[in-house]
Amino acid sequence: MDMDLLIAPIIIFMIIVAPIWLILHYRSKRQVSQGLTDEEYTQLNDLIAKADKMAQRIDTLEAILDSEAPQWRSRDDGR
């Protein structure tokens, strides 16, 4: 009797849910293994260029602060 109650959900799972699950699983595995697309690679290079430019700006600002307010690094602003 208990087994009869489990047969219908198992059959529904095997016919409907399992194939969809497998298809989606292997599709995502394939996308991960393919690596970056051309668009993602371009975006990554743009972000790298922006990060380099920001690092240069920070270095420039620190140099200005070092010359105008030499003690700025040692100030405690309550943090």
C-alpha cells in the first residue's frame, strides 16, 4: 500500500522533472566550460583599463596630499 502511493510521484518525476533537470544542468556545465564570450572579454578589458586609470588617479591624489598635508596618513578620523 505504501509503495502504491510512491509510484505516481516517482513516475512523474522521472518523466517530467528529471529530463528538464539534466538538460539544464548540462547546459550550464557547457556554458561554464566554454569560458568568456567576446563581449565578456571586452567588458573585462574595459574594467581592467578603468581600474588602472583609477589606480593612477589615486597615486596622483596621494602625492598631492603628501606634499600639501604630510600628516594626512596618520590622522585618525574616528574610525
